[in-house]
Amino acid sequence: MSYEETLDYLYHKLPMFSRIGDVAIKKDLTNTIALCESLGNPHQKIKTIHIAGTNGKGSVAHILSSLFQEAGYKTGLYTSPHLKDFRERIKINGKPCTEKYVIQFTEKIKPKIEEILPSFFEITVAMAFDYFAKKKVDIAIIETGLGGRLDSTNVIQPMLSIITNIGYDHQHLLGETLAEIASEKAGIIKPKTTILIGKNQPETVRVFNEKATQENAPIFFADEIVQHVKTAFTSKYLMMDAEVANQPTNICCDLNSSYQIENIKTVLAAVHLINKQKEFIIKEKALQLGFSNVKKNAQFQGRWQTISKQPKIIIDVGHNEDGILQIKEQLKHEKFNQLHIVFGMVKDKDVDKVLKVLPQNAIYYFTEPPIPRKLDIAILKEKATAHHLYGDTFRHPKIALAFAKTKVQPDDLILVCGSFFVISEII
């Protein structure tokens, strides 16, 4: 098979959550365990860091990857979903796995696919573990897909587990309260394995502490390690002064949006804990270079990313209530006359919770990603109107953006958000 034929097989043979939703999710780890066993359990041959959370886990994963690279370690990075090319999910030192590898792995695993009928995500997780083991990475940063307890990545025994924050997303799968959602995320806490909580939230602290006690796992909170934080912004960088375990630290990060402050604090706390374990050491120079070169080192896209300066167009994968609130906060740092928002969602999100926090002073261009999970633009517009958000509808994100570009004045700003898959189409 060619690479294109291989992807077509993977996309259409295997149930894929991003396309069809809940029916693609398996309720246990049986398939992942079986796939890994058939491959010789590659996940047991690599050192890992495991990251879960509602928002921020992708940013934390990419920043950590950049830091480990600058420290001289061969660094694997598994994230999802991808924006442009499937191979973005599986990278070593910022470079995607090869097309040849994807073809060879798929052909090798085909008999097992036919036997156990795994999901698309289960196969990609097994593929990542196999690739990282074959390439003998020093460390692999592994981001969960959805939840934690039953996520396919949760077969690993990491050296450190990180939970970035807890917000409302996928409630129909993870629970209706923050405590219930936290309980699912807490499933990545392993026996005697250090756990770092990125955001100290009253509704979730008890859940994490109880699970850590149950697993005899040392638990730390980022805001107890990283204190006295001061930040400033330039057009390219977020600068932070802080005390990390009472030691003065200053960094300059090329992810220069205000919502990255919490993620940067989490990474600084993680580095402190990693250095304490002494298996890996990230020195000051690597820390500085890693933070200032995240985009280049980890090939990170889609987070408050400017893709055009005239007109100014910013894309962001914010897609739930917390994500949109973070976007609104970041908008305060932008200077513009009129805000134009290209916006589309998938139908299994809590649409009303997202719409109620969107800016009401924007002109909207409602659209839909070209996947089965899309929220129909007629329904989206009707719901948006009820929240006093007004605009026209467009069947494809690229058409919506093209129309928005005809309407902007020189000092206006176009923002594209609402779904990872809307951003994917724009990129």
C-alpha cells in the first residue's frame, strides 16, 4: 500500500472518535494490551512521562519535549489529534515518524486488526510505542487522548504523571461534575509514581489526594513549587520571573499567550521534580533554550498562532468553555477595531456553555468541520442567536475565512476557533 492508501485504511477501517464520536471508544484497555503484547510490549522498553487534563496538556507536552531535546535527550512525543498530517502524532525530536514506518507498521499489524477490531486511537497508541521503542528514545512524552483511567495510553508505567487542569468537556463520557471528571483523569496516577497537579482547584483537590494516598504516590501541586510569579509580554515572547522551590528563575517562552502562564508554571514544577529524580537532568541552558524554541523544536501549532499579518488572522484550538474563556482573556492583549470570528463546533460538545462565553461584540462566520461529528451550521446559528451572537453561515471553514477576509478593515482582527478540526482545515 502507498502512504495515502494506508491512511485511507486506518481512517475508514477503524472506528475514529474524531470522525464518528462515542461509538469509537472502547470502555477498557483490553485491545491496547493485546496490541502491545503482539508487538513485544514496546511501552515497557521506554521511559515515559504521562500527561492528562482538560486543557493545556498538549502545550505542556510540547514544552517538555522541547526542554528534553535541548538537554540532549532523544525525545519521543505522542499527541492527538493531528492538524495537517497523521504523522504529527508521533514525533522524535520534533520530526514526524516516516511514511515508510506507518506503511510497514500497518501491514504488520493488519492480522491483529482483523482479529480484535481495535479503534483508530488504539492503533495509533500502539504505533507510537512501537516506533519509540524501535528508535530507542531516551524519554517519551505521552499525552492522553480523552480522560485518563480508560485512555489507551494508560498502559504505561511513567516516571512522572501530570494532570494539567480539570474543566467541563466530554461530560457525557467523563462525568457531569468537576469531581467526577477529575476522578477519571486521576486514573493515570500509578502506585509509588510521582504525580504533579498543574492547577489547584477546590472541587478536585480531594479527589487527587485520595487517589494518590490509595496508590502511595507522592503528590505535588505546581503552585506550591512555583511561586511569586511575574509575567510580561512582547510580540513574540512571554517572559516569566518566578521562584521554583525557592530558587529564582526567569524564562522567555515563544508561546506568548496569557493562558500559557499556567502551563509554563506546570512545566517548571515538572522540571524541578524530574531533576530531583536524577535520572534525567535539565540544566539552566537547556531550560532557557527549550522554552524559547518550543515552536521550532516541537513543531507546535494552533495555539494563539498568527497565520497572517494583513489582515491579522489568529487561529486557536480552544473548543470548550475553559478554552474560550482563555481566548477572551488573551484578546485583551490585542489591539483591534472590529473582531471577526470564524467559528464551528462538533455536536457532542456542550454548545450552549461555549456560546454563552463568546464575545458578543464580534461579527461571526459560522461554519462546520467536514467530519461526521460536525455541528450543523443551521443548528449552530440558531443556538448562537439565542446567545446574541450574530453572523452568516458557511459550509466550509475555508469559505468562511475567505468571506471574512473580504469584510475586514485594516485595523480589524480575524479569530478562528471552536474546534480542532476547523483549525485543521484552515491550516
